[in-house]
Amino acid sequence: MPRPAKRSPHGERELAVQRILAVVDSIPRGRVATYGDVAREAGLPRRARLVGRVLAELPSGSRLPWHRVVNAAGRLSPRANGTAEQRRRLAREGVALTPSGRLDLARLRWSGD
DNA sequence: TATATGACGACGA
DNA sequence: ATCGTCGCCATAT
């Protein structure tokens, strides 16, 4: 077994990653959360960028609903691979973007409940 | 140690 | 509503 106890700085990050993944996994179908929301829910306030970094490193075959995480502006954050896949996944669960590519956060935002 | 770069966010113009 | 700036955090060089 890898890590018995002992909290090395590196181990702390691993914990943070696990909590982030758990929060993302809990976002209900048809709802969305911002990077900042996820960070806060994971007990990591002001670490929105860490959330983005973690999601960016997810294996392509991941089963996690990463597509339900959007930025605070209500837009899909640009990335190397593009946002087409994210749009498809959202559309499939009834989440549509306005003509200008925005989401109605007031209606779709999920704050842990 | 210093600088640059991001799936970010809050603000002010 | 949009854009630029700045703050913030983690890595990479």
C-alpha cells in the first residue's frame, strides 16, 4: 500500500485532487457548476485554477461528468481540443447554450444543495 | 530564485 | 455586455 499516513506536501495535493473529482462526480445531470464552485465545495476556496488543471489531465476515457464544469462567465472555457465535445455532452442532457454561446447560470448552476 | 503560462475569477472602465 | 488588469495557485523552464 502506497501512502500509510504522513502528509507530505505532495500527498496533500493528492487529497485535494480526490476531493475535486468527488465534487465533479456529484454534479447532477442537467446542471452545471463553475470551477470556483467546485473548488469551494471541495474545501479549496480560491483554487479554481487547480480544478481546471485537474480536469485538463483527466484520461480521455474518464467517466467523470467534466462537461458540467464551466467558467464563472457562463461560457465553456477554451482548451486545446476545442469545446465541441462538451457542447454535445451538455446538449444530450438538455443543457443548451444561448445563440451567443452562454449558459443560463441563474437557472442551471448547482451549488452543492 | 525569476518568469511565463494556464479548462479561473472579481472588478472597473 | 465586453475587455483589460490584477490577484491567485500550480507547474514548467
